[in-house]
Amino acid sequence: MMRATLAVTMLAALAACGGTEPASKFRSYSGPPVTQIFVDKSDRRMYLLSGTQVLKGYQVDLGNQPVGPKMFEGDGRTPEGVYFIDRHNPASQYHLSLGISYPHSPDVERALAFGRSAGSDIMIHGRGPYGNAVRKPDWTAGCIAVGDEEIEEIFAMVGKGVPVVIRP
């Protein structure tokens, strides 16, 4: 009996020494609903809105050719226009990501005029290991990037179907 008590006491002591678990990248949010995301490319700013109220603002990085609308896949530009959040990716190589519904028909037609594909997989995402290693602004292939802690917050706040307005 004494041995069992000693063993349980030692296990409890060892468990207490284990430290804390790493913080989860998945957060919760219980504030006002995000009804729109507005991206101002010229100011490199993104805003989460509930109605007309700005809930949060973020500094962003864009595609490596940030001026002008996306013309076709591989041009390094971030699209301009109105899109929607169409998916959440918890396993993104850029920490977490929210998919943007690019391309729409006009985007496809514009790219076809150049004999090219419009591309896809435009996201709002974190930096992840790659973005943290780059250490320069406007490093994405056309996505909108924020810090990893910021994308954790955005990922929790924004639901599928939220409009994304991207302006020059």
C-alpha cells in the first residue's frame, strides 16, 4: 500500500513539473459579428467591420507586385474587387488562412485575354515559417498576409460568406 501511495505521489509531482501546454492557435470570439472585410491596398491596411463600425485594423503585406489589379496567375498582384470568404484552412502552411472566392467570371475573362489562367488560392493568411524568413514587405504571390497572432484572431472572428472588398 505504501508503495502505491509513493508511486501516485511521484507521478503527480512529475506531472506538475511538465510545464504548461503551448497555446493553441485556435481562439474563440464572442463580440459583434464581422459583416465585411475592407482592404485598402495603397495604405496596406485591412479592416474588419460590423456594419459601419470598425472592429479591428491590421497592417498587411500584399503580392510582390502590389500595384494594379490581378491580371493572371503568376503576376504577383493581389486582386481588386468584391469577393467572399469561402473557406477556412486550419492546416495552412502560413499558420492559418481564410480563402477568398477569387476568381470571378471577369477575372477569368481578363486572364484569358492574355492567354493565361486567372489562378486561384488567394487567401488572407499568416506569415508562417516562410513569411517569417522573408523579412520584406509585399512578399506573397497575390495573397493578403498578416502576422501569425493576427490571423489567429481573424480566423476566429470571420465566418464563411463574409464579403471582402479589396480596393486600390
